[in-house]
Amino acid sequence: MALSKNERRDRIRFRIRKTVSGTAQRPRLAVFRSNKEIYAQLIDDVNGNTITAASSRDKGIDAAKMSKIEAAGLVGKAIAEKATKAGVEAITFDRGGYLYHGRVKSLAEGAREGGLKF
């Protein structure tokens, strides 16, 4: 029986999460992509809390006037800016079962431009 898109993504996501984990010094940058928006969180898995988050729904990012890929790049820069304020320089990237392409790639490149080390 063939898997649905979501079941396939979940399998990939769980496979990634077996190896990728975040600490307070090097948190995990988790990406969630809906049809319309994109969300990113810095997560400390050891203590189980979110350090900071950014999304295309934030006030500084008006996604209505740009493409979704451009908005994802701005979200990456926003999360990098918030991370440096929180004292985080290095992260591990969790693509959340999505292909490293398009919006996910744009977010990662934006975070790199913002000064985060992967």
C-alpha cells in the first residue's frame, strides 16, 4: 500500500529526529511549512523548551507583497537576529521531513546570511 504525503514526511521527519537534537549551546532550528506560511523555531531538546521563534506571520514580514520563497528568506534572517540576541551562534538544522529545496532552502540561506553557523 502506498503512503500518503503526510505519512511519508512523518517517516522522514522521525528518521531525521533520531540523529538531530538541540542543546542550549547548539539548539535545533525546526522548520514547519504550511501551504501559505512558514515557521521556524530554535529548540533546546535537553530542557524541552523553545528559545525563540519566527514566522511569515510576524509583523515585520508582510508576506502578501512578496513570493513565499522571499518571505522564507526574511524569516531566516529574523530567526538569526533573534538567535544572536539570545546568545546563540551555532545551530543544527532540522528540515522537518521537507526536501532541502525552495522555501526550506531559502529559510536556511537567510539564517546563514543573518550570521548563524550550521
